[in-house]
Amino acid sequence: MNQSKLILINFTIVVYFIVLWLIDYYKIDTVLIGVFKELLTIPFLIAQLVFLIVGIKYVFSYQKEFIFIISVLLLAICVVISVGSFFW
């Protein structure tokens, strides 16, 4: 796995959760959106934890670009908010 793929995956996960928040904030409720929310939320929750660990290991192991560090930080913030929402 190279750095550009990790950047794309990290931003995709963050954008997915931002879109979920926007859908909830604006109270958009359609059947199709509900189906996709049910199908994709648990895999994205697992993926954000896995790719956060992979990203942190990659940051400490290889040469890093600024955009990669930003994507890992955004993913870490997303993980804290997502996992923290279960306890608030």
C-alpha cells in the first residue's frame, strides 16, 4: 500500500462520516439513503480504526508528505468523534 492510496482512503472515510452528519443535521430521510447508511456504516467504522493504525505506523516508518499527515490527523479526529459518540 502506497502513500497516495492511503491518502485517498483516509479522505474517503472522513468524507463519508461528514456526509452522514450532514444528512442527520438536515434531517434528510429517504429509503435509499437509509439503505446505504445501514450497509456502509459498520464497515466504515471498522475501516477507520484499521486505517488509522496503518496510517500511524506509516507516519513513523516512511518518508511522509504534508497531505498524508493531514489525512491521518483528520481520520484520527473522525475516530475520536465517532467512537466518542457511543459514550456521550
